[in-house]
Amino acid sequence: MAKILQRERLVPNIHLIEVHAPEIAQKSKPGQFVIIMPDEKGERIPLTIADWDKEKGSVTSVFMVVGTSTHKLSLVEAESEVPVFVGPLGKPSEIKKYGTVLLAGGCFGIAAIYPIARALKEKGNKIITLLDVKANYLLYWEERLRAVSDQFFVSSRDSYYNCKDYIPKTLQNIIKKGSKINRVISIGCTYLMYTCSEATKPYGIETSVSLNPIMVDGTGMCGACRVTVDGRTKFACVDGPDFNGHLVDWEELFSRRKSYFDDEIQSLCHWEKNNFPR
Ligand SMILES: Cc1cc2nc3c(=O)[nH]c(=O)nc-3n(C[C@H](O)[C@H](O)[C@H](O)COP(=O)(O)OP(=O)(O)OC[C@H]3O[C@@H](n4cnc5c(N)ncnc54)[C@H](O)[C@@H]3O)c2cc1C
Ligand code: FES
């Protein structure tokens, strides 16, 4: 059992969860993830480690409410416990001196890029942060990200910030303006990572993505997270989750993520009926 220290709604549909997990906090590195089970009857779901505090012994993730498990997680209270919280899992992101690194994040990826941006900044890289939100009130962790960024852009459909285009167009505009970018790191929904990878391809800028296939055990045993990268089979939980976005078989990933769509909808309807009866 792991104790919840904090659960807070950051913006509509996106929550932060801080869990007491001293051993995980000691070992966590940027780009790694945890697996959490919201209750005894629930499923195991992977969440990226968005921050950790070694002294307090805590690990923080930020999640978007999409289905049954994330709905359940959005209702857990501080001081309660979750039955499973394991990690850190996956290979850490590569933190090197690249030069200029552009980090592109959307939805939960805004938090997921934070520890990577911080570590790359500490390594002496110039950091350009580009965030994508549908509207200004969906932006969170702005101050944290600004603090580790040399340049900071927000693409918001309501034109509230610098630009309103969907993130790949803004990314291309930044590249075209002549900024020499040595590496792009994109984290968020699958479509965002796919389109960012497509946007950088013509410019030959290596683009790292954090793949989010369905996972079960998170230790390379079940095969649920199989992806194809550069024509080879990989298991995102142990070989990733970071991969070169230009080499990912995106069509296969989109298709495999939909495998349980009908069951997921049924599960959510069933859960809502039992928990919010009309
Ligand atoms: C390495 C990794 C890190 C992730 N980090 C985050 C994060 O920091 N924040 C966040 O909000 N989300 C993250 N995700 C996605 C998150 O795990 C899913 O949104 C979550 O499992 C959905 O569960 P659900 O029951 O609420 O929704 P469901 O109804 O089960 O599914 C809704 C959608 O989520 C996908 N999904 C379902 N089960 C899984 C699963 N076990 N693993 C991965 N995807 C699944 C499905 O393809 C579906 O499209 C990450 C996924 C991976 C693989
Ligand atoms: S989640 Fe089972 S092999 Fe990756």
C-alpha cells in the first residue's frame, strides 16, 4: 500500500497526485514512469513521473481523466492509500549536452516534460518550451516551466498566448525563424507526438517521443506494450518509453491503442452508473 499525500485538480480534467514512495523517489530519473492501481478491483495504469522529492520521500504524477481508472484516481483523497504503486520503470530519458533543445508538451505531457527540461537545463542546454492547450484556462505549471526555459511559447486555440495553431505548425514556424534546434522532445497524446515528429522530419531534427501504448505489467513480461520502431519489435516499458519519433510505426500504435475501446467505454458507463446514479 502507498499513502496519497496530495491529490489536486490542476485544471479541468487534469489532476496532480503526490504519493509517499521514498524508495522510488531516491531512484527516479527524468522520463521514467510508475504503475499505479487506484483500488483493489482496478487495473494497473502507467503514469510518467513528473517530479519527486528525495527528502520528503514523495513522487508526483499528473494525469488526464480519460476512462475508469483515471476517473477513480481523480477521486482519491489525501491520507488514503492505493494498493499498487511501483517504479521507477522504463529507461530514463537521455540527458546530454545537445545545444538547443525544444520540448513540446500537451495535456499531461506539460508536466511530463518538466523534469526533462530541468535536467537538460542543468546540463547546459538552451531550452525552448512549447506547450499546447485548447484554451488559456487549461495551462498549468507555467511558472515551473518558465523557470527552466530560455524561450517559452504557448499555442492556445483561443489566441490567448503567442499563437493559436496546433503545435506542429508553431513548431515549424519556430524552426523556420532560424532558431538552430539540435533536438526536439515531444510528450503528450499519441497524435501530438506523431504530428510533431512529422513536422521535424523535413528538417532532419532528431525527435524523441515518449510512447504510450497500453501497458499491463510494465516489466517486459506480458507483451501488451509492443511497438515497432525502425522495423523492429520493442516493448515500450523496458526498451522505452522514449524512442526516435521518425522511426515509430505510428499506424500500428494508433490501432493497438484502440484494441479495448468498446470495453473501456462499457467499463466507464458501468462505473458512472454505479457511482453517479441519476
Ligand atoms: C509510459 C506511459 C506513461 C504515461 N504517462 C501518463 C501520464 O503521466 N499522465 C496521463 O494522464 N496518462 C499517462 N499515460 C496514459 C495513461 O496510462 C492512460 O491514459 C490510462 O491508462 C487510461 O486509463 P483509464 O482506465 O482511465 O482509461 P481507459 O478507458 O482504460 O483508456 C482510455 C485510453 O487510454 C489508453 N490506455 C488504456 N489503458 C492503458 C494502459 N494500461 N496503459 C497505457 N494506455 C492505456 C487507451 O488506449 C485508451 O485510448 C501514460 C502511458 C504510458 C504507457
Ligand atoms: S507492459 Fe507488459 S511487456 Fe510492457
